Amino acid sequence: MRRLAPSHIVNITSVAARTGSPGEYVAYAATKAALDALTVGLARELAPQRIHVNAVSPGTIDTTIHARAGEPDRPARVAQRIPMQRPGQPEEIANAVAWLVSPEASYITATILEATGGL
């Protein structure tokens, strides 16, 4: 059955999939790397059905997750390692997702869009 309009799946992965997060979140990084692989594999399988599968791969984002994990100052602490010298904001990730599902991204699939401030 053919779809009348394209559909979209956007996974949220992490730059940790590429960097490995040694000493901090190795298991987390491994699961995000698996999600990157799933994104690309599904995209290639589902493209003929007009289903776009992409991912947004954030770097450090200034959210409450760090405080809940016992590291409320982590975004500020790691900002010095980020070329843009600041953590990202949740709205910036939401904007990336919105773009991926917009008509402007109609030829984009199997893409891991990094939103990392230059990492």
C-alpha cells in the first residue's frame, strides 16, 4: 500500500555515540550508538514507503536531567570543551526536529543531525 503523504521518525540520540563518553557514560554512549545504527538501517528499509527516519544527536543540553543525576553544574562545567562555549538549549533541539519533519527536509533520510555546538 502506498502512503499519500510522507511519514517521519526522528530519534533523539547523543554525540556520546561518537565520543564514547569515557569516564562518565559509556553504557549510555553504547545505547545511543545502537540507536544511530537503527536510524540508518530503518531509513534505508523504509525509504521506498516514503517514511523518513532521521536522528538528532545533541551534545550537552541545559536541562534538569543533570540535576536529577546529581550533577546540576555539569552544563557549565563542560561548556569550556564546547567550541561555542555554551551548552545547547532544549528549544534548539526541538527546532532541529521540527526542520527534519518539515517540507524543507523532504529529501533527508538516514541522517544523524548533530547539534553539538561544534564538538
